[in-house]
Amino acid sequence: MPKKSYSVEVDGESIPVIVSWSWVDSSGEIQVGGRVVDAWGLDWNLQQREFLVGGKTAIARWKGLIPPFIKFDLIVDGFYQQ
């Protein structure tokens, strides 16, 4: 199961964000600060999930449909995370 980890800076605070999902059925979960804030089952049309990080809007966005060509971006408060 692919997993992406980030350390997101919000108002001077570093908040860990972990996004994991299955290439097989696109199920997955999002953790913010060690707590699961979103989880989903089978989703053949997984494109994006919206959630909060430190009170800021975050978007986990998937592009592409075929592994290993699936691209993933995390956007927090309008800024792409590295």
C-alpha cells in the first residue's frame, strides 16, 4: 500500500500528515497529527479528498489511473507540499 508522509507547517507548527491508499481498490486513509481524519473503502474513481490540517483546508489529489503511473499531490491552504 503506497504511503506518503509530510511535515506541514501551519502557523509555525509542524504537523505530520500521512496519506496511504491501495493501488488495488483505491481504499485508504489520511492521518493528521497521528489521528485518522478520513478513511474510505473501495473507490474506483478516487480523485481527491478534502480535510483540515491545523484549521487550514487540505486536498489530497490523485492523478492517473494505472499503477505505477498514479501521481499524488498534497495541497494545504493553496500551496503544494513537498
